[in-house]
Amino acid sequence: MVALVTGAAQGIGKAIADQLRSEGHQVIGVDRQAGVEAQLDLMDLEAIPAFIEELDGAPQVLVNAAGICLTRPFFDVEQPGFSRMHTINVQAPLVLMQAIAARLIREGKTGSFVNITSNSAFMPKLEQLDYAATKAALISITKSAALSLGPHGIRVNAVAPGITNTPLTQGIAKQRAEIRGVSPEETLAPVVNALPLKRMAEPDEIAQVVAFLASDAASYVTGQTYVVDGGQWMR
């Protein structure tokens, strides 16, 4: 089965692509960076439908793992940064789901979409107001897409990781350290120490949950958000 994974060059996206390959999927890794099967700039929303139409067949698995996070105080949130984050974190996943679902329906195939959101969607964020907002929006879109696409045999779910050992997390720690005048380790330690499991997730731990949702083992699961955060956000 063909799976398309965005953000596949590093971090959680790369771990997901590797996990799906290990389970026998033919993976199309998509990223703006080199080292993947296909380079695509998700800021160019108009290019996405054409990209999907040019594939040999519609991927039956889609994982929207690409995302960006800008870390800055409340009064430093500005329109260009918010707009860029919204385009990549919210609009691009929606356009990809629309384009792939249209092909699946046309080709008479079912599918499974998994959107990578964040547990930040459920909590106030001191220095990531707009990041949290985009991730909350993606959860809402996941539910609505599941409602619309369910009759066509397309399941749509989300995975909300907590703090994970990735380049993105390390970059956020550096940005927070500059804002707060402390070391990056000092920004991470309180979060990790407050977790019931007392450690960050590894990307492959997120990938395994995604692979489950993409598989037939989750054939009756749709419209759900799986929180994978070591117990940080218990609801």
C-alpha cells in the first residue's frame, strides 16, 4: 500500500516514514528538504493538487507530519509568522486530504489519513500562542473530515504528541532560552520532570501509534485524537 508522509526528512515525520516502510508500505516521503522521495513546498498550496494528480495512484495512507513552530512572547506574535504557520500546519494538511480523497473516491479506494497535531492544542501556551491555535484547528479539521469522508471508507484521525526528542524540540528550547535568559536545558527540565514517565518521547514511539491508526487494526477508529505525551495532559 502506498503511503505519503509529509515532513519526512527528519524528526517524527522521518520516524513515521521508516516505520511504515518496515511494515511493507511503499512510502513517498515529502519535504522541502533533500533526502526524500519528493520535494514539495507546502507554502505553495496551489501546487499540491497537481502534485497529487501526477502520482501513479492515490496514496491510501496519508500522514500530515510536516509542521513549524515559532516561539515568541504574546506581544511579538505578528501576522506574517502567524500566516505562515497557519498555511503549513492547517491549510496544507486540508488541501492534501482534499486532493487525495478526491482521487481515492474516483478510483474506488478506501484510505486512512493521520494528522500530527500536538498536546499544545489543549493548553494555554506562554510563548506559542499561534502554534497551539494551529494545532487545535487541525484537530477540529480532523473530526470534520472524518465525518465527511467516512461514507467513502476513508478514516481520518490525529495523533497529539507531547515533548519529543526531535530537532524541532531542540530548536524550541533554544528559542525559549533566548527569551528567558536561561540555558536550553533549563527550559526542558521542568516539563520533563513533571511528566509521569519522566522522559521525552522518542520519535519512533509516536510513529508506532501512527502506524496503528493507518492499519486495518484500527479499521473502526475515525475522528479520534490519540494523545501520546507521557501522561502530561490527562483528560
